[in-house]
Amino acid sequence: MIELPVQPFRFRKGKLYLLDQRLLPQQKVWVECSSALDVFYAIRQMVVRGAPVIGTVAAYGLYLEARRQKREGKLTKEKIQKAAALLLSARPTAVNLAWAVERSLKALEGSDDWMEALLEEARRQEEENIAWTEKISLIGAEIIPDNAKILTICNTGPLATGGYGTALGAIIFAWNQGKKLEIYACETRPYLQGARLTAWELKQLKIPVTLITDGMAAWTMEKKGINLVLVGADRIALNGDTANKIGTLGLAILAHHFGIPFYPVAPLSSFDRNLSSGKEIAIEERDPREVLFIGNTPIAPQGTKVFNPAFDVTPSKLITGIITEEGLISQPLEKNIREALKR
Ligand code: MRU
């Protein structure tokens, strides 16, 4: 059993505490949440981020809301549904959020103790994160060769999943198996998840990591002999088109150019069974301040126009295969995804 270097949240005595990922790695501050509204703001403002974990945190948010309403003496199903819609609206791209909230609403059906049902469901999701990330990490580790030079983007580790991680989980497990690895982490502008979170998690595990700025990816592939690109995913359409952190599409195009295998690593809950292609994926656009400032320091003339999409969509044809907790889905993705989801 590999010890997790960090946990993104804790549930204690009826309250949810989120590790404020905006302040990492400089400060470890826990943010207390006691209602769905608190959790909504925490997700929207990226106190907590990463597709799988925002789902689990939202599930706890629904329990907190039921508890708050009961304390005020007016717990109704309508109000829980309203809180669910609020949580769903926090971030639009990651499908795991909708998946987790829908599971919680389903848990209410046929139950006469809604608070208990919501708490049980949130706890179940928390436990499942450990189990599926362990499975996906083992499967991913098998694909990683010894002496791999891996390029990755964003943060796909314990902080993003509440378990071992997806792409980063595979790296952690491969390292633990004794494979020699060199990891290159894209800093991931504008929010810097790669620099602040991935480099931090890997350093704690003593896994060699080299940080690059996003614009250095092509040259790093060429000069450092990158032989594998592993990324996470926020929403995967049925044809294999994959939405992930902005910059992923560029990496996929480069990997194709250099003949480097490119794999998203994601659980089956990241597949959107209602979307036939990536064209229909809603891409979140975030505050221009994230681009205009680094920390509190402005880096552009005041009033500069900004485009700040948080995600992009990599077309299926650029993807070597998708690593899931149920095994590798290889090309042709359209046919093989449908079969994998039927199982
Ligand atoms: O905006 P973020 O930080 O929530 O984006 C997260 C990513 O893009 C990750 O790569 C993705 O959620 C998968 S994490 C297991």
C-alpha cells in the first residue's frame, strides 16, 4: 500500500474541511464548509479542483445542506434538488461533478432518512476514489516502460482525486515498482497546477520531476527524448474526444508530430454517455484576472482583452488509447468505448 502524500479534504464531526489548493505549496490552510453554498464557492473559486474530487466534495456538500436545513427545521426534497443544481453549476466541464451529484440524488429515492442517505453516499464515493485510483494506477503503471521520460500537464494526483490519482497515480505506482522515470511537468498557466501541485506532490514522494513552462513542451520532447505523454481528463465523449486542461490539445498535436504515445488516464465516470462527440462539450471560461496577473502582480497593460478557456478538446484520432480502471481502451476508440461502457 502506497501512502498518500496529501489529502484534499477531511470530513470531521459533521463538517467538511478543504485543503486550500490556491495557497499550496507555500501554505497549508483548511477551509471549513457547512453548507452547499460554501462548497459551491469553494469549487468555483478552486479552493478544491480536479474532476473526480470536486464530485465527491459536492456529494458531501449535499449532505451538509440537508443537515443545515434540518437544523433550521425545514428539510425538503425540493430544496436539496435546488442545492444540487447550484453545485452542478459551479464548474461546467468536468462530467464527474454531475455524475456524483446525480448519484447522491438517487440515494434519496426510497430512503426515509435523507441526511443519513446523503452521508452514506458521500462516504461511499470517498472510499471508491481510493479503490478505482489504485486500479487505474496499476493498469497505467503497466503501460509505462522502464526509463520512461514522461510529459504531463495540470495536476492529476491525490489532490485532484482524493485517491492516488490518474496520470500521476500511474507514475507513482510505476516508480514504486522500481522503474526508472523522469517526469517533465508543464507549469499549466494560468492557474499553475503543474508548478504548484504536481511538482509538490512528486517532490514529496521523491520522484524526479523537472518543471517546464507550457511553451517549452515541443523543445523538451525533441531535446529530452520524451517517450510518453500522460494526461487526465475532465469529460470524454463517446467517440473518444477528450476535454482536459487547456494546453492538452497542443501536447497531443506535438506527440503526434514526434510519434510519442499519448494517453489520457481517466475513470469510467469521466465518460459522458450523452455526448457523441467533443464538439458538444461546454468549455468553462474563467476570470481574465487569472491571465492578467501572476499572483497579485499584474503582467499586462490594464484593460488588455483576454481569452481564458480552462480546458480544450483533443480529438480522438490523436489519442493512442485511454487508460481506465477497467483496462486500456485502444483504437478504434468509438467502437471500443461503447463496448467498455456496456460491460
Ligand atoms: O481546472 P482543474 O484544475 O480542475 O483541471 C483539472 C484537470 O484538467 C485534470 O487534468 C483533470 O481534472 C483530471 S484530474 C484526475
